[in-house]
Amino acid sequence: MTKMKAIEAAIEVMKLEGVDVVFGVPGAAINPMYAAMKKVGGIDHVLARHVEGASHMAEGYTRTNTGNIGVCIGTSGPAGTDMITGLYSASADSIPILCITGQAPRARLHKEDFQAVDIASIAGPVTKWATTVLEPAQVPRAFQKAFHLMRSGRPGPVLLDLPIDVQLAEIEFDIDSYEPLEPYKPQASRAQITKALTMLNAAEKPLLVSGGGVINAGAATLLQTFAEITGIPVIPTLMGWGSVPDDHELMAGMVGLQTSHRYGNASMLASDFVFGIGNRWANRHTGSVDVYTKDRKFVHIDIEPTQIGRIFCPDLGIVSDAKAALELLVEVATEMRDAGQLPDRSAWVAECQKRKATLLRKTHFKDVPVKPMRVYEEMNKVFGQDTCYVSTIGLSQIAATQFLHVYKPRHWINCGQAGPLGWTISAALGVRVADPKRPIVAISGDYDFQFMIEELAVGAQFNLPYIHVVVNNSYLGLIRQAQRQFDIDYCVQLAFDNQNAPELEGYGVDHVAVVEGLGCKAIRVRQPEEIAGALRQAQALMAKHKVPVVVEIILERVTNIAMGVEIDGVNEFEALAEGQDDAPTAITFNQ
């Protein structure tokens, strides 16, 4: 046995659990942990400018590669409360991150000590486990339990709160014999999988819905293999985008009220059977249950038992990790194919391909100020299939999903359920830390970009380059569009005459000046034909200076992006494509 401070044991455990970098902001109550990191070594630290930013960096880090777990650190009191949004975001999307907070000494917890707050109670509803560790000897095992919980069942975040005297206390701990615990993951039985495939074989027009659980499980290749064996078109959810390449013949488009394709919704409405794996039937995907489920049978596979039947009762529910289920699905489907028991789906696939070739939205607008659709068309031209897009919420995200293309799992990194403004910059930096070589392009509207814009300084300080496309209409665009039903346009305008930048002509904040003041590079674009050149210039600036590069594109003030309240009632506010020239970067078949 070895004598060491409890917090030093925690650092050793983190290293054995695979942690080699953390994101955080030091403070008095967590300084013992910083001292331990320096003494023990082996864990790098990225200094955030805001503790919420650190939590979103941890999210981006986790979401980048299978098996990653991001760690964020803050002091007592407001540091923990600042990270609640990150914990909520991670919990909502089934993303494991570990949040570590300092705390007042145990003897002062009930005395309203400075920056002493019951953070474990506050964080409880948005974590898998949140606890204040009161015994020093329990610290290493609390960390062991945290990693076990984050990896078991439905992944999610954990918060560990450490009083300063607990951190500093000496304990006996044998780090040499420590081993991570094997995570628990439920697995489908062969009988369940056979029943699911029997139901599938009886359907005439089936679809496979691929959710974020497929991405989390590292099962995208298996998902694609299963689709190819059975010949079933795939509908990825927003969190499952990239589980099949957009140019795959079985990629049938996304379904939903906002982040969807016309052809995806049309194919869903034409289907008679839906096979969901690792998805949770989110309301932005389904709209009303009555419309979504009408005249269709459903099989639902999910790792979390309470997700089965939460939104509606499927015809068959199976509790299983997506990878374990897909391994069996591929095995049994292969046997059925070899025995000639799988039906020919080529006519149904061709029907879905025809929709994909014809039900398109127009992108090739020449208007000035720029229409947002043209921005994504130009991005498709410039950025290759290895590009990883990072985005959170707003019209910028919705339009991006309607017009961009994603070809690989974990190359659409999106805060799907919580959608906090300000998430994008921090998450993109976390992705860059996790993968120094991946081409990264973040997408924000002007308001998302202004939230936590100070985190760009982190990219400058630590040389974390990426490209950030900011579509600026000087509006809370999504909220303005939602206010149409109330016949108002109220408190959503961001425009003002900037006395220091009259050249902005009323668009308000001078993003270029702010970005440059934070140590990064920026380009402003007003003409649609200049977008591609600016994006290529940004690539060159990023390679040369090793810092984030912002491309701000001045949009028309008011644009309504296609959306609705039902998948059979999406409003198309702009002109639709009448031919390939109207949507030159769309991926189509049967042209």
C-alpha cells in the first residue's frame, strides 16, 4: 500500500481510466487538485475562460471519438452552477462527461461558507450520479464508480464534489492493483432479433431509423452493413447523422419538423414499418405521435429500458446496446439472406431514391444580402467529405442540416436536445483537442456566436485552429420565426448603429474586431460569389496561424427556414428546386 493525498489518488485513477487532458478554471477550493496534477503529471490542462465553456469543451471532446470521456474542473460555488448547463446538455444527449468541483471544508458545509453550495443536489436531476465525497478514503473508489456509471447502460455525466479537506487528507491506496470496472451493457437475445427480422420481412416499405445510440456505441459500420444486407433505406436522426454517408444509395434523408429533408419526410409518410435503433423518438423528429405512427408498425431497440414505450408503445421493444443488437442483426440477417428468406427491396429503394432526386429545396440564390441557403451550397463545394461540422441550435443549425452533407460518424457534432446558445465555440475547441488533425467547421448564427465568444481566446492561446462560419442576420432568427404565430417581432432584434463601425450599416456588433481582439483571424463576406474564396482563405489562415478563423457572412435580415408542426405539414417559405441548377450540390440518384 502507498500513502498519498486523496486527490493524488484521484489523479492516478483518472489516468488509469484513460484521462490525459482536462478542461477547467482553477480556484481556491480546487487548487489541491491542480497541485496534484502538477505533481503526478500525465494530464494536460486547457484553461477555459468560463466554467460553462469548460463543460462544453468536455462534451466536444467526448463526442469526437468512441470511448472518450471529457473532464471539466471548477472550484466551489458558482463554478459548479455554471457547469449545470453542460451537464444538462450531456445528459440529454447521452454523453458521458465528468464534472469535478471543489467544495468548502466539511465542517463548514452547514454554515453558509463562502462559495459553499449543495451542488450535488442541484446537479442530481441532470446527471447519472452527483455526490459530495465526505470521506477521504472513498475518493479513489468514487472516481472508479463514476467512470463505471458513465460507461454503463445509457451513457451520461457524473459530478463529483470534493471538500478541500477531503482532497488534502492522506489515505492508503494501492494504485498498482487498480483496474477499471467492466461496464454493464444489456444485450439482445437471438430470439428477440429473430422476431424483429420476421416482422421486418413481412413489411413492404420498411425504414431503418438510426439514432445517436448507434454513434455512441461505435456501431455505424454495423448499421450500414445491416442496411445493405436487408436492402432497407436508412433515416438517421439528428444525433445519428453520419451513421450512413449522405451519398449512400440507402440514405433516405432525415425526418422531422425542422432538421429534415423533404424527401426524408415523404419516404417516412410512405412507409409501413419503422425499425428504430438507438433512438428515442424525439419530438422534433416525430411531430405528433398520431401522424408519425399512423398505419405503421414499429420495432424499437434502445439501451435504456425506460425509453421503450416512453413516447409510444412499439409493436416490439428490445432493450439492448446498439452494437450488441446490430452484431446479432447482421448475423441472423446474413443467415436469412443465404437461405433466400429476405425479400427484394429494390423497388422500394428506387422509390426513395427518386424522392431524393426530385424533392429538393433551392440553394442557388444570387440575392444580396445573402440568403442562408447559398452559404451551405458554397460550403458543400469547398469542404471535403472528411469535414466535421459542429453546431448547436438556431436557424443556422436547422438550415445546415437541410443543406449540408455528412459522410462519417462523429462528423456532425451537435447539441441535440438542450441546444444552449454559446455551445458551439467551446465544443469545437474540445473536438480539436480530441483530434488535432480533423478538418473542423463550426456553424453559428450571430447570437450563438456572441454567447461565450471569449472562449476564442482559448483557441488562440493553445493553438486550437478551426473554421467558424457565422451567418449574421442581426436577429434571434429562430425565435423571430416562432413569433410569427403571435403576430409579433418583439425583443429579438440585435441590430443597432455601431458608432465605431459604421461600415456595418446597422448590423450591430463588429465581430471581426472582437475576434481579432481575442487573438484570432476573421473575414467578412457580403457577396454570394465571394463565399467560396473566403472559405479557402480561412483554410490558409488557419494553417498559417494555428488559431480559429471566423468567416462572417452578412445575411438578409429576415429569412424563414422550412419547418412546421407535423412531418406532413412542413411550411416551405422559399422557392423549391425545379432542376439541378437550383440545387447544384444536392446528392441525388436517378438523375
